[in-house]
Amino acid sequence: GENVEQHPSTLSVQEGDSAVIKCTYSDSASNYFPWYKQELGKRPQLIIDIRSNVGEKKDQRIAVTLNKTAKHFSLHITETQPEDSAVYFCAAPMYSGGGADGLTFGKGTHLIIQP
Amino acid sequence: KAGVTQTPRYLIKTRGQQVTLSCSPISGHRSVSWYQQTPGQGLQFLFEYFSETQRNKGNFPGRFSGRQFSNSRSEMNVSTLELGDSALYLCASSFESGGYEQFFGPGTRLTVL
């Protein structure tokens, strides 16, 4: 099955600086890579995703980059703000003989924005 | 559109009992996936239902089962509860199967005493 490794487990940055979270995956068939943000006591929220036919996608202050050759993808947050403090999860689909089934998640990165 | 809803939000059960959790997807979504979230293991895939059929199942014992109804609402059942089943159970709905663009519900917090 799919294996997704996420680093770092904790990331502390000064407000206004950039944050980068990296994930690697094992299944070369993976073609979809979402990122979720989970604030304390709340549900995971889909913040950005990328399909394997593009190398980068941006949405205001967040961007995701994908390197299919190296099997890794990254989340970039620029001009960080206090409300960016949360746990961020990367994920990739797992595959069986019938196609993609559900998501395998990384262990999460606790992002702390220091004022 | 209304978001994904789950009931109940909180449950307290004792070992050996069984429990049924419910998930109502976003209108028009036919896929419902279930995940278990714990501090130690993170988010783990339980199973996915699409058009009333279970597509795949994660690495969980047979005590965990589910079903999906014709209106896409899904239920998850855990029998013979164990202490280790204490977790946040999240469902996620999407238009297509396979984990694409999944939107999560608020979760059901299950505590097994």
C-alpha cells in the first residue's frame, strides 16, 4: 500500500516568514496530492490539492509543488499569520487492483506562528 | 450547500458494547470514506463506500463495518468495543471515489470505558 512520510513534525516560524512542509510517497501510481489543515478541535479542511499533470499550484499565500520523479511534494505558506497556526496533513491515494481507494495521510506537522 | 454532518458528536460506551455512527454527505456526493484519528496513529483509512458498494477497506479488524444507503448516507458500526477503539471517527464525502477532493465532517468522538 501507499506510504506517506511527512516532515517536520513541528515547525515554528516568525509571523510574516515563510513555512515549508515536505512529504514523500511510495506509490508511483499516485496522481493526486491534497493538503489538509486541522485546527484544534475542528475537522480537517482541504486547503489545496494538486494532480500529477502539473508541477505547481498556487492559491493566494499557499502553494503546492510536486516532483513526480523524486516522489515528493511540498506545501509552501508565505507571509504567515497567526491564523495559520494548526496541524497540516499531506495525503496521497492508496491503490488496489480496482483503482484509487481512500487516502493515506502523513503524520502531520504542527505549525506554530510566533508573534 | 450544506456540509458533511455526523451524528452523534460524542459517545461514551463500555467495553464489549457496539456502536453505530452516521454520516450524511454533501448533496450530490456519492462517495463516503471513514477514517479513525488518534494521537498515536494519526488519520487512518477505514473504508470507502461509493454508490452503496464498499470499494476498499483499511487494515482494521472485522469488528469495524459499514454500509451506505441509496441516498448516500453512510453508517459505520463497531462491535465488541475495546479500549483502543477510543478515537475521533471522521467521515469524508466527495463526488468521485478514490479520495479526490474529500470534505470532512466534524467527527464523532468515541470514548470506550
